[in-house]
Amino acid sequence: MLRRKGIYVGIAVIVLMCFASAYSIYSKNGYRPGTTASKNTGEVRPAIGKDTMIFEEIRYACGDKVTSRIPTTSDLIGMEFAELVSEYPSEEGWSIDDTKENTLILARAEQRVCLYHRDYRHLGTSDGFLAVYEGPLGCNYKVLLREDIMVENLPPELQNELAMTTDYDNQTQDTQGLLKSLYEYDTEEELNMALENFDEFKQ
């Protein structure tokens, strides 16, 4: 009987040791990796520790991004993940990437170009017409001007090239370079000169 009781006590001690070990790992200062999280995640995340690195990242429509370090101040240390999600809600475009150990990236996607590419323009198509887009090639979020030129009335070569500008990200590197030289402009003067070449196709 005493031997059986001793076995039970031994099992209980082992269970307690395992629990203590797991708790120690979970509650250490470093932020352990998980997955890119959202408000709907059911997984438990550890609180922010004093040595957790936090970055805010703004991702622009032109493909550029600006990353800045957020100091891990005393008001952040100990913050639970659910509270962090409420501070950076997905409804406002935020996502929280905790896939890297001890690091949090608070990212927001912007539907606009960065300051550097603000004056860039490129040609593409919109509703079957030749169009001028804001930003560099690959950024098709904002149509600035729709010309009175139907794409179907253009020579087949031009139609094909304009189709590739719309699908720019899926082109080879050499093709992208060619398209940039033909249909991307960083000054208003270059854009106007390019549009003049299409005047003969206006209706």
C-alpha cells in the first residue's frame, strides 16, 4: 500500500515539475514566435517583455515601406496580446506579425503611394480605355486620367504591352525593365510627351 502511495506521489511531483517548466518558458521576458495574428485567433500569446523588439511598418501601394522602432516603454511591458490587437485593430488596416521570436511587427497597408513616388505616373488601361495611373508600374490603385482612346483601336503590339503593364508584377525582370522605359514617367513633361504619341488614336 505504501509502495503504491509512493508511486502516486512520484507521478504528482513529475506533473508539477512539467507544469512549472512550461510556465517558466511561457512567462520569460522574450516574446516567443507564433503566427501572424488577428483578433479571431484562439491561440494564447505571451505578454510583451522588456526585451521584446517592436516595429511599426507602413506598407505603401507602390511597394515601398517605412519601418520604425517603437521603444519598449514601461506602459507596453506586460501588455497582453489581446490588448495589443485592440490598439492596432484589423478594421483600420493593421496586422500583427509575431512569427519571429522576441519581435513584433505592427504593419498597416496604405492605399496610396509613398512621398518618393508621389509624382510618378504610368500608362495602363481602365474599362477598355487608355489611362494614366498614379505611382510607378505595378501600382494600379488610382486612375488620374482616362483618355478618349479605346485600347481595341490601338495596334496589337501596343495592346499587348499595355496588357502587360496591368499585369506588371507577373512579368519577367527584363520585360519589367522594358515596360518601365516605355510606360513609366517621373515628370509631367515625360508623361505629356508620351500621351502625344497616342493623339492619332483619339476618337
